Amino acid sequence: MSNPSYGTKPRVVVIGAGITGALVAWRLQRSGWQVTVLEAAHVGAGSSSRTAAGIRQQFSTAETVVGMRYSVGFYREFCSLVGGERSPIVQNGYLFLHALEERWGAAQARVEMQRHFGLTDVVALENTELVKRFPWVDPHAVLGGTFCPSDGFLHPETVYNEAIAAARRLGAQVHVASPVLAAEQRGGRWSAVTTPTGRFEADLFIDCTNAFDAALQLRLGLTALPIAPLKRYLWFVQRSGSVFAGASGEAAFAAMPLVIAPSGAYCRPENTESLLCGWAHDAQPEPDFTMDDQDRIEPQFFHKGGTDTAGYETWASLAEVIPGVGEFAGITATTCGYYGTTPDHNPFLDRDPAVENVIRAAGFSGHGAMFGPFSALVVEAIANQGRPDSISVLEQDIPLSAFRIGRQLGHESMVI
Ligand SMILES: Cc1cc2nc3c(=O)[nH]c(=O)nc-3n(C[C@H](O)[C@H](O)[C@H](O)COP(=O)(O)OP(=O)(O)OC[C@H]3O[C@@H](n4cnc5c(N)ncnc54)[C@H](O)[C@@H]3O)c2cc1C
């Protein structure tokens, strides 16, 4: 499908207004489409307001390293590109800690690959060097770590609110409280979708519902994609005056990178007083989850349920490598939301094989906040060029095969 610059603008409906939908809407409106956003509840009603919002370029495949380098650059330029006054990115870095020889060896090899693909500031730090730089890490608990100072975390509400506002300024229509309930299909194409508030015709439709996609695809007759909605929790641990060994006070705490312990538990400063912690505990897929289920906390995960709940287990696991965290005062809050998880933890960014004018941008697993700018770039290329095999990102030709529907589904190894 082409996007002619003459005559009436081609129309596109974007379904869902999280980070993905908001950035896609802004990007497509800017590139000549007439965008209508249909959001079931309100802007940011899904995982985008419940996320740890980490952003890293330390990945194990070339396309994701380059893609996330693009995302980091985009978020750094966000205010001038999109709008707003507050940068959405905090570049405190990402520190992956390793305690097993085999994993540490593989991590060092990954750093070589990442540097080859332009991530020049990532380093592999042996134990001694590591604790010199991060004196709050227990030297007896780790062999080493990989650190990239330009990684970090996002203010997700800045991303989706500013992107939607910018899309509106450019002329996009945004309808909240407008769940898409049905689609009119003719000859392998959609002609319109309906919500309780109206019927919306378009030339192209973009599904940006991520974890909600599992329910949407059934309802709307789309190709069934393996996207499992998995509940994921976050806990907030109060510092209350405690500081790390070797670090002095608030500023040092606020500058802490996002740290991933050898166990997979992770943490980062939420503000000068509290630490956000998470861990991908075992979970059963919940394909029929509702909006309200997003905030339903199961007893074994709720910090008020006692010290044998998952939040305390996560806190204790982090304290094994960062002893100072063990001195913190206590967990003050539990929040949760859903990952839309795929078998290889890569999203689907592709046209639906059954409905030619529907693009699926879903299945972001634990990565949708960081993927946002790259996802929108790929969706724009698909919208304007048909179904390109690759796109040019930071002067590199990036194959899109890793994001195709129907790809061989393997396993990505660095998942949080
Ligand atoms: C605890 C937790 C930690 C996370 N940590 C990270 C992290 O560190 N880094 C990272 O990058 N990612 C992380 N993620 C994942 C990330 O938050 C998501 O991948 C990302 O927010 C997905 O954004 P999205 O816009 O694609 O989907 P969402 O934000 O879920 O938006 C989908 C939207 O679609 C709407 N919708 C649903 N059905 C319909 C319908 N029928 N019609 C119209 N609208 C509909 C919903 O209301 C919602 O607003 C985490 C997620 C969780 C839960």
C-alpha cells in the first residue's frame, strides 16, 4: 500500500493509546495519514502506566541492539521532536550482574557483539573493577557485570501523554472510552471498525493493544498470535535514611543504575526515597483478563500479606548482591500489570496475513516501553511501503524478519 501525497489523506485507525499507539499515531499523522485513535478506556490505561519502564540497548541480537540505540536517541530528543518540557529518559545506565562462569562468559561475548553494532559505551567489568565503580555491590556475590551508562529508565506518562497531545496538534482525532468491538471485513480487508460511540472507516488499521490483543484477535477474526498476558508485579521499598556502603546520601542513590541481580530480580531508584523492584515470577496466561484485573493483586504477591510473599523474596534476592538494600525500611506498595509475552520475547510488527490492511504491533513482552520509538518507526515503514524486508536505522540495514508473524519462534535469553 502506498501513501499518496496528493488528494485526500489516507485514513488510519490506531487501536489502543499506550506508548505504542501514541507514538504510532504521532508518527503516522506527521507522515501524511489522517489518524483516528480509538482507546477503550483512557490514554495510558494499559501496561504503559504500570511499567518499570527500563530501557536498555544491551540485547543479544543485532536488530534489537540497533533498534534500542534508535529508541534511546529518540527519547533523548523527545522534547524537540514530539514536545513537552520534561525529558522522558533518565540515563542512569543498566548493570547486569553475573555469578555463574558460563553466564559471565556469555555476557562478555555479548558485549563484543553489542560494541560491534555501535553500542560503544557498554563495558564488561571484572569483579574488582566493578566494585570500585559500584561500591554497594557485594564483591563475594558476583563474578562481574556488564554496564551501559546510556541505558536507564523512562517516565512513561510523559511519553504517552505528550505523544497523544502532539498527534492531536497535528490533526489526529483521539476517542477515549471507545473500545473496538467489531470489524467489517470484505475480501481480506477491513473497511470499518465499530465502538459503542460510532463506526470508523479507514484504509489501514493498527492494532496497538499488546496484552489485550489476546482477546481482541478472537473477537475481531484476526490471525491468532501467541501472545500470553502474564501478570507482573512491582514493589516499592522505602529507603528511610539508609544509604549504600560507599555511597553518600540521596544523590548517589538517585544516580543508581537499573540493576539486574544474577537471580533475575531487578531494581532501580523510583525517586530519592524509594527503590522500585521487580522479578518475573511464574505466572499462568490470562487471555480473558479485564481492565480491572490489571490492578488485582493476588495474596501471595501483596506485601501486606507477610514476609513470605513474593515482594519480600524479591527484596531479599536483591540484598544478596546489594547488601545495603537489605537495610532499607520496608515495602510500602505493590503494583501490577500485564506483559503481552511471545515465545521469543520479540514483538510482532507486521501485516496480518489474514487481513492485509491490519498491522499488528503487539506482544512486547517486557520491552514495550523501550521499543516504543522503534516500533513506531517500523509501523510507519510498513504503512508506507507495503511489507519491507528491512529498514534503515542509524545508517544500518535492519532486517524485519525477527518481528514477522510466522517467524520461527526461538528464545531470547536476556529477559526481565
Ligand atoms: C510490571 C511491569 C514491568 C515492566 N517493565 C518494563 C520495562 O522495564 N521496560 C519496558 O520497555 N517495558 C516494560 N514493561 C512492558 C511495557 O510496559 C509494555 O510492553 C508496554 O507498556 C506496552 O505498551 P503498549 O502501548 O503496546 O500497550 P498498553 O500500554 O497495554 O496499551 C494498550 C492499550 O490498548 C487499549 N485497548 C485494549 N483493548 C482495546 C480495544 N478493544 N479497543 C481500543 N483500545 C483497546 C488499552 O486500554 C490500552 O490503553 C513492563 C510491564 C509491566 C506490567
